[in-house]
Amino acid sequence: MLDFSLELQERYENSTSAEYRREQGQVFTPPEIARFMASLLSPIPSEYHLLDAGAGIGSLTAAVCERLLHLRSPRRLTAHLFENDRQVIPLLRRNLENCRTVLGKAGHWFDYVVQDEDFILAASSGLDGQRTFEGPIPAIRFDAAIMNPPYFKVRKDSTYARRMAPIVHGQPNVYAFFMALATRLLKEGGELVAITPRSFCNGLYFRAFRRWLFDRVALDHVHLFESRTDTFKESSVLQESIITKFHRLGAPSPRITVTSSFARDFRGGLARSETPAEDILDDSCGDYVIRIPGGSDDHHIMELVESFSTRFADLGLRISTGPVVLFRATEFLLNDDRGEGSVPLLMPHNVKCFETIWPLAKNGKPQAIKLCGDSLRLLRPVQNYVLLRRFTAKEERRRLCAGCFLRSTQSASHVGIENHLNYVYHADRELSEDETFGVAALFNSTLFDRYFRVISGTTQVNATEIRTMNFPDLKTVTTIGRRAKTDTSQADAIVASELGVPRPLQKQLLER
């Protein structure tokens, strides 16, 4: 059945443009992933009601139907599928008819309802007529929901955002709305299996959603993909994707299964671990962050970093986002260093590990910014800073890259820091050079980079996550910096020795 789905999918992709599919938020589920997602559902009883929201071609429902073929006793499956793209609906119906025919020949019954309407608008009003999202819960009917929801941001004043106001913060993403509404439509004990970006696992924008979600479901299983580029065929997928399985209400899962594969090829087997739920769900700062250790090494890294008794912000350290937004500061930007009357403008390409290189031309980007009364609000006084890139490329080896910006090397009084950089400073005084190198050494270390990947699945380095990270005391930071600034190539070994990293883990970190 999934082979038939794939043929229909290829036909649809050949008849539509990639741009059109991006506008619709469509990224179709590869057959290998669809089969794996269907396998995560609990044993299917004699009568089963399935929700597939944002169904597309219907590959996920077809994967559940394939599961029935291996069952000897007859099953009755009823699927409700939401899809509002009129171009794909005829192919969806053909796929479902094929599933009905194949299952019928095997002695099973398959009924389906295709609802050609917007799932968010329909389900937030309530399938039983309730008009608001926070109104009485509609009749819970589904044994399971399986989904690959669309992925795109929506304006916070949009109809979607207004309907979903209890879980909205900032600029929300539509996939979270699909997950929330599917959760409402599950019966007690019902299961949700979804493939989505990992971005909902941490960060301020999804905090309200996480709290809302975990008041209603328990997390059972997380699957990681080690490669961001090979999970989907569409090259436009920039986010790191995960598969999650939840169950509605009832007792929380004491342990959560974590599996991983390189990409969508599961034939090589899966790395698998069983992790205490408290190690995955962290509410120590009120943010309900979902941390996902990929293996035993990640567990040891978590234990070590979280053994530090202080947090980044407790040490007087502060992190802020660069205030220069290029399109809002065009009147002050200069393409080259004009000398007097201008100051350096620092951008991500200026920041290397332990270094800040300026001037450094790149693709005609501005290199300096005017120093005048009107531009002072965008500038920072020259002092010792640690500069941290906010974004990394899709497959860049390191998530964290920190450069040292030192007052002793500058002649200007101020500096412009562009919005794609974070900068670290002390709340009450200037960082010493040793502290500056020490903070940079920690961020540039494999230890902290691996830890950050456990707590954050996006390519963005958010200041909120840095502020709440456990951090060594400033005396240790200073010692690390004093040693590292004489030979930054040894920073990993210096960090490991000063933090007392156990030798087996130290060996593993230094070999990467």
C-alpha cells in the first residue's frame, strides 16, 4: 500500500512546484518513516478509530493499514482524514480506495471520511459545535492520531493564533496547533505519533504549548535523526526533525524510549535506550524543556554539566542579542572602514572560535557603522565580550562557536554587534581577559557543544537557554581561560581536566 502511496506522491510532486508545496507547508512522509511511525502505535484492537490531520497523499494512514495485513483476526479501522489542498484530495481518495480494496481482500474492514476543510479552524471550533479552543472538550473519539503536520510560522494576529491563544507566544508555528488539537480529540489512553521539527522541545515561543501539552499527555517515545539533510527529500527542510509518541491522560510514563537512526533508512538497526522521564522532561526553571540524550555518553555529559551548583546567570554573566538589525539601520551602515566617524560592525562571519576578525569583507556586507548621536542606541561600548553565533548551517559540526572580542586590541570607543550574534558580558563590571577566554573555551568545548545539542534541537542559539545552563564558578572559568589563551588548540583538554571529566568520557570527547 505504501508503494502505491509513493507512486501517487511522485505524481503530485511532478505536477506541482516546490514553491507551491512550501507555501502549503507540505513535506511528504517517506515510506520508511511512515512504516516506523505506524509501528510505534500499540496493538490495534478489533475496532479502531484513527485521526490523520494534514493527511496529504495519506501515506501515514496507508502505513497503519499495512499493519493490519499481518493480523489474522479481522479488524475494523475507521479513519478521519483532514486535507484542504484541493489538488491533492483526488489522489488521497484514490490511495484510500486502494487501502480499502487490499484490506477487504485480507478480511478486514476499512472505512474513511475525508474532511476537505482546515483542520485548525474545524477542530478549534470543536467537532461537536463548541466555538472556542478553551471551551468544553469535544467528545473524545480517536484511539490514535498519526501526523506529519504542515510547518510554517503564522502571524500572532492571525485567525489561527486567535483561536489558539492559550498556547501562543511570539510568532507561533502551525505544527504545534495540529499537535494540540489532535491531543484534544483523543480518548483517554489514546496515542499521538507525530513527526515534527524539534523546535517545540525548548525555547520561549513554545513554552506555553509545552505546559499545555504535558498537562494532558505523557511522552512515551522519541526518535532522533542524526542527519538533518537526509530525513526528507525536500532540501528546504532546515529544522532538525523528531518523531514523538504520547498517550492521553492516565499515568505518566516512568521511562521514555529514545531511539535514533542516521536518517530515514532503518535497515541498519536503531540505537535504543530507556531513560527515566525526569531526565528527559526538565521543569527546574519553569520552562518544561524536553532534553533528548542520544546515548550513554550524552547521559554522562548531562550529569556532569548539571552537577555544577550555579547557573550562567547566577554568576553575574549576561547574554544579549546584538542590537543592530541591518534593514532597520541602513542609514548608518558603511561598506568599508571610513576611519574617524565610524566604528566596527561585527557579524557572524567575523566570529571564529576564540577570534573576532575585523575588518573582513564578505559578499558586499557592511563592515562599519556611523558613530553619531542617532546611532549610539545601536552601539555598545568597547570592552571585553564573548561573541556567540546565533545560527549554524544545516550540517555544521558545531552548534556553538564563541569568539573573544578584546578591548586591548581595539582603538574605537564603540562597536556595532549585529542581530545574528549574541554577546556575553558581566552585569556589574567588565569581564577580565582570562574570564573572556574561559567563557569562550567552555562554549567552544566538545563537552558544552554536546550538552547544548541535548537541550536544543534547533540551529538557533537562544539566549534563554544559555542563561539557564549550569556553569562552573568564575574562579574555575578564570583558570580555564588563563590556560586556554596561551594555546586555544588545547581548549578541549584544558576544559576536561579543569572540570574533572572522567577519563573514559574525556577520551571519547577528545577523539571527536
